[in-house]
Amino acid sequence: MHRGRWRVGAWVSGGVVLLLALIVVAPFLYMVATSLMGGLEALRSPPAVLPSSPHWANYAEALTAMPFGRFFVNSAIFAGCVVVGQVLTSAAAAYAFARLRFPGRDRVFLAFLSVLMVPAVVLLIPRFLIIHALGWVDSYQGLIVTEMVSVWGIFLLRQFFQTIPRDLEDAARLDGAGEWAIFWRVMLPLSKPALATLAVVAFVDQWRSFLWPLVATRSLEMSVVEVGVARFHGFYGTNWPYQMAAAVTAVVPLAIVFFVAQKYFIKGIQVIGLR
């Protein structure tokens, strides 16, 4: 009796999860289908769900209509540098807040957390004025420098570091290791799942960033993918297949990152959630 109820509950739960997954994936699938349609086919009423014959040339024509290759390089440099910067700065600051003892440590940490309550748009103008004063507008350093520190990343890694047994640090100190050696050789290797989680989240966040790159850059050559897609929309506002082809291409790197790092990402989420 109980086994039968369990099976029914499992089927119902599976059906609900499948339905929710289809709802989430449906817009992306329709975007892919639209990217393969002809120009008139995408505008007809009622709208077509699937292309009558795939127009694979839409991708080549859309990506050559504007310098998308340059956009992808800019986004890769921007996101990659920010990921490295956020992982290093977050790990160092989190270790200090979790393990080192200094006057006002808890108050400083609370001050850091209070920054999370400030909307990002409020800091947009001060950040621009800083890079403008340094002469870094429309440059890689201007894009990257204000994104190098993540308060959320510091909080995430601090919580993770606090769960690591102190016995490991004490054993390392008995062997003559200093704070830097403990941080680099003990704490970081044990924190790979949390570091991978932070790296994936940071990469996705920066790859999808639109407002800050729009403000910090001016030329077409320094535009990132999201800004490039928005500008592409201005030129091809009525050509939905071209727009969807550009949007699908912009999503592909994110899918690759999740596919490659999903094992570490899922493990990191599980470990952080359990602890």
C-alpha cells in the first residue's frame, strides 16, 4: 500500500518537474526555431512554431553583419579577468574574515554585507567618474577594475572556510607553515567546489552584463556581446531570424561553461547547502 502511494507520488513529482522544465526551456527552444526561419515566415500570423525548412545561413549572415567576433573576444577578456580577480580577492578576504583575528573584524564584515543592500544602479555614476578620472573609459581596464571584488563571493567563501576543521590548520602550523602557506596549500585545495561555484556564477554574471559595459564603453570595437546584440537590434529590428541567431550564439558560451563545470558547480551547491 505504502509502496504504491510512493510510486504515485514519484510519478506526480516527476511530472511536475518535467512540466516546469518545459516551461523554462520553451522560450529558448522557440528562439532556436525562430533563428532558422525565413524572414517572412517569422512574421506570419499565427506565428510558426517550427521552420518549414532550416535556414542555417541566418547564423553566418547575422554574425558577419556586425563584428561579433570582436564582441566575443571582448566578453571573454572581460569575464575571464573578472572571474580570476573575484576568485582571488574573495578567497583572500574570506580567509581573513573566517580565520584571522584583528580589531573590528566582525564590524568590517557587517559593513561589507551592507553593500549588498545598495542597488547596483546607484553605484553606476560613481564608478564611471572613477574610470573617467583615470582615463580608462572605453578600455579593458575600465571595464574590469570595478568588478574585481564581489561582496557575495566573500560571504560565500567565508561561510565555507568556517566549516573546514581547524585541526588541519593546527597540523600545518606544527609542520612550520605560516598563514600564507595554510591559505594557499590547505584552505584553497579544500575549497575547490566553492571556488568553482563562485567562478561559474561570476562568469555568467559578467557575460550577461549589459548596463555597466554600455556605460563604460563607447566605440563599437570595445562592445561586449550583450551590448553588441542590443546594437544589432537597432539595425535589424524587423528581422527576427537574424536577431534570434545572434542571441542563440551569445548563449552558447554559457551552455558550454555549465556543461564543463556542472560537476563542480553542483557539488559546490550541495556542500554549501548542507553546511
